[in-house]
Amino acid sequence: MNNLTQTQDEARIRQLTETFQQATVRKDLDTIMAQYAADVRAFDAVGPLQFKSAEAYRQHWQSCFDFCQGEGFFDISELEINVSGDLAYSHFLSHCGGTDEKGDMQSGWMRGSRCWRRQDGDWKVVHEHFSMPFDMASGQVNFGIEPEPQAGVAN
């Protein structure tokens, strides 16, 4: 693979990630699901251990949107993308949240990674993993954790 092709592929995956971020805030399920391969395997921070198809993951996304009724946000930072031929991976930190039934904002940081495969002329997510750090002693999710500042790097 030449450097120009690799740079173009990285730019396309960055664009798809930005589209995903915006669609998540809008709760645009069709735009979100258009990024997944039919056989996607997903490990989400909430719900079952895994989802074994785009249809199963679509149902999960819909229930998340049904649960999060108020305004929300989904910010991605520290996105890194690596491409090798028809496979790529990306990882990032995401800060997401929304208003609860009382109108109070609830939010937290998660880790995200996506494995991509080129198919039908574009990139599709074939594996996605979201997780939240937890405290081993208490077994509780650590909602208050934030990324460490990096010198010279904007989040």
C-alpha cells in the first residue's frame, strides 16, 4: 500500500468516525447502523456480553436511545487510526452523557475501539468495543475518571 492510499483510508475512517459521533448525538439510528457490517461483533459497555449481528446491535442501540430521553452529547478524543490493506483499527476516548428524568446531566468517559474491513468499496465496522474503567476493590464503575492531560495534544 502506498502512503497516499493509506492517508486517504485514514481520512475516510476519520470522516466516518465524525459522522458516527454526530449521528449518535442526533440519535440517528440509520446513519449509525450504516457503518456496521452485517456480521459485526460488538462488546458494549452496557447490556449483554456481546452482540453477534448488526440486527442485534441495532436493537441495543434503539433501547439505549429509548432509555436516554433527554438531550445528550457524545464527544470523541484521542482518535488514532491504523490501516493495513483492507483492514484497519481505530481507538479513542469518548465522553458521553445526557439528561436524566429530572433534567440533571449524567456523563462519563469510555474507551472505544473499532476494527474496520474494506467491503463493497468502503469501510465497515466488523468489531466494536466500548468499556468503562471500574474499581477492582468495590466492583463499581469509575464514572469520575478523566483522561490524563497530554503535553501538546488537544483533546
